[in-house]
Amino acid sequence: MATAALKIHLSRTQILELARQLSDEDKLELNRALAAEVRGIKLKRLLDDLKTDEVLQEDIDSEVETVRQENYEKRLQNENHC
């Protein structure tokens, strides 16, 4: 049996309101999925920059700090939910 995809247009406000209605577990799952998307976007942008520009130590430091902060927040989140 074939499944059909339903496409609807939602504003950011509507999406945020729907997200607020999710269970805590579903919010965590959504957060993980969005974080993975964001990492992919950032990686693509970084790779695109590497193709065209010289890498600056500041850019490397910024990316390292971003990843460290994300990892720190994940650890805190996991500790708070255990």
C-alpha cells in the first residue's frame, strides 16, 4: 500500500507552538534531529568556505568552541534527565 505525503505551510510561530505541545521525550528527539541538521549545514558551509578561502585560525577556534559548547550542553542535558 502506497503512502501519501501531506504538505502544509506552517509559520515559525505555528511550528514553535506545535513543538511546545510535544512530550519531553519527543522534544528531546526533535532537538537531536535538528542538531544533526544544523551540524550538517555548518559542515557544508565550512567545506564550501574551505574550497574558496584560506582557513583562518580564528575560524578553527570558533568551530572548536562551538562543538565543545554543544557537547557540554548535551552532557548537562543528559545529567539532568537521568
